[in-house]
Amino acid sequence: MRLRVEFTTEPFDLDEAPAHAVAAREVVEAAELDAVDVGPFGNTAEGGAEAVLSAVDALLRKSLAAGATRISLQVNVIGEGEK
């Protein structure tokens, strides 16, 4: 099974990336995922179910520890050829 996770961390800071956003980015970039797209207003990552679920667990834990007050995420099951 393949999954896509879309997430944002808050509070927002448009001047520089807050520590919780940096922590989230580091987690998804270090994970064994097939695709990662990080942006200022939303982020996506996709890959096999175990890799995505492990990354989500680490993302939640590390972002909260780094000061996130809210983390919004959505996880979707995707088909092999879907982008």
C-alpha cells in the first residue's frame, strides 16, 4: 500500500522557518520516502505505508517537542501510478 501525507505545522512565521517546521522537514527528508515536497504553506510526502507511518510518528513527536502548537495532517491511500 502507498500513502501520501500532507501536513502543516503551526504557528506560522513568514520571516523564517520556525524550529518545528525545520524539525518536520528534517524528518521527511531523512525518511525512506519516494517523494517529498516541502513548501511554506504545505508539505507532502509519499511512499510505502510503513515508511510514511513511521515518518508521521517522528514528525509529530519532533515537531511538538520543537514548539509546534498545532499540526494538521491528512493521509491518503494512493495508487501506484497516482501523483
